[in-house]
Amino acid sequence: MNGSAIWLGPDAPERVIAHLGGQGFRVVGPRVEDGVLVLEELTAGDSLPTGWHDRAAPGSYRLERREGNGPRARERFGYRVGAQAWKRYLHPPELRLFTAERAAGGGLDLHPEKGPEAPLALIGVRPCDLTAIAVQDRVLMGGRHVDEAYAARRHGAFLVVVECTTPGATCFCASFGSGPGAEGGFDLALTELIDDERHGFVARAGSARGEALLEALGGRPASAPETDGRRRAVDEAAHAMGRRLDVDGARSALAEGAGLPLWNDVAERCLNCANCTLVCPTCFCVTIEDVTDLSGDVAERRRRWDSCFSLDFSYLHGGSVRRSGAARYRQWLTHKLSSWFEQFGEAGCVGCGRCIAWCPVGIDLTQEAAIAIEQRRQADAMPRGRGPAGRGARR
């Protein structure tokens, strides 16, 4: 869609929530509960957080309230991403697939789990997460074997993306072209502009449904200073990111990097806790469990998230294939930044930085990728038969 940009007031998020809720959507958006940013169901009258911002660093994440009466104290989207990603609603952490009951005359009666009763509307999706949703679309719906549970939640979902005008310290989405702006894949895009003179949103429709929503909300055509301000704020955010990742270099280095010293170095620090895969917006691996009641008459098949960091993830007859922490971290990083391309035609990372902030020991994916590139360069420069001399510089 190439409709004109519309200027909406600072109450636009609440008006969007009310309108979509009235249209029968199950609206989900950010809330602050007990000092934590979470994604929860919202209803008409609910307000999104105001005046909050987040601080992230390797192994650290803090949500803080802005004090005083300055413009930023009124900001609606001063935070970026918390631990929860939108896959929590599109690809739930735990899902009952069906129930089986022993029939009176023998055999089993199967009762498939019902799908969602209402379509989802996701409000406050950041561009990196919008890209992550598109990645999961290709993984879970793009092939011959469609994940029906995901498809049932994804089809009809209304996506309201919020562009980033201030990057977080762990953000590197610009390296993947997954942010801080959004150019497609959404129904409605909002860009918050706030200073001493103005506070509101430049709104753009990305679909016919988005156009209809903008028409219902009213507003006025955005002025040239407002549309220019939106472009400038997004461009400045892209240049202000403190982290970068050489995507092509990492893909090449990791494709031939099974013997790099990097993996043993990381294994000395990695706890194999799986935090990085749990907070990652693109990780999709699951395991299946069958459970029965005490009578043995009722059984359920459940699906829950799994991680390549768990020892049983690679279990084959006789034991696990990846027994060491080094092997499991190598699998994760190589899949994210290299072999994902061969499988799905793109990277498995969108630069949201969650894995950096929520790693208990502060392992930085961008730094490890840079070390892999340097160690691969050293190995290529050495005579055949010799490996990299050392672990590489850690910045």
C-alpha cells in the first residue's frame, strides 16, 4: 500500500486497541507488570506504558521510569524489546495437540484441540520482530509441511508495527536490514515523534485493512516536517547503533568453522541454560510429550518449546550427538548465521539483541561472530594442515 501518511495524536495506541477489539480481534500489546515489560492481552480502556525506557547490556536488562515533566516522560514507546517475543502468541511455548480417551467399546476416541476463537492483533511490534515473524512464516508455513497450529494463529493476524527512533545498546538490526524502519509486511506502521513542540504518530497503512483502520481513526494528512521528521529519526537510529555484524563474513566463516578455537573458549563461559533460544524471536524447535491420567483412560499429546542447548535435543539411538557445550553452542550460532541460509534463504537472526541482554554470563553474539571471522581468516592464511594459532582478540 502506498497511501498518504496520517498524523495521529498521542492517544492513537488506545484508539487502535479499542477499534480492533471492537472488530473482534484478540488484541495483544506491551504492559509493565512488577517492573517487567510483558506482552499481554489488552481490552478497550487499557493503556500502553507511558514514560518507560529500557537499558540493555550483555547480561543485563533494566526497565526504568523517566522522571520529570520533559517530553520523554510522555513517550509511549520509549522501550524497545523485553524478554518476550511475539512468537509467544503465534507459536506458543506449550500447546495441547489432541486428547485421546479410551472408548467404551474398545479403541480410542481422538479429540483434536480447537484452534483460536478470535484472530490476533499485535500492537507495538518492532521492525526486528516484524522480520522475525516473516522468518517464522517461511519456516513454519513456507514449505510442503505447514505447521497447522502456527498457521491458525498467523492467518488473519493484524500487525501494528512501531518504528524505532532510538536504538538500544544491544541492537544491531541495521546489519540485517530488519530495522529500525519498516517498509512492508505490516497492516499499520506508527512512528512516534515527540519533542517540546509536538507529540504524536506518523501512521502509514500497509494493507487494505490498515487503510480501513486509518479511515476509522480519522486524523489529518501528515505535514512535510512530520514525514521528514519520521525519515530522519529512523535514519539517525540506524546510524546510532553501537553494534554491527558482518553477515556475509559470518556466514562464510561459520560454514567452514567447525574446528575454530572459538567454540572451546565460549564453552568455558556458556551455561547451556537455553536463555538465548527461549528469548529469540525466530527459534522454532519443539519437542512432543505424551501424558496420561492416573486411570490410563485419558491421554494428551502436548508440544512445547525445545532448545538445541539441551542434551536430549540431538538424542539418537545410543546417545546424544552433541554432548559438549562447545558443540551445542557451535550448532546454535552456525545455524543462526550460516546454515539457516541454506535451509530457508535468509539468516536466522534479526539483530534484536535479546540473546545478548538475557545471557546470564553476557555472551555477545556479534563479538563471537567477529572472532569467528578473524579466526577463519587466520586459518586461511596459514599453510595447509595448520589451524588458527589462538582464540582471537576479544574487544
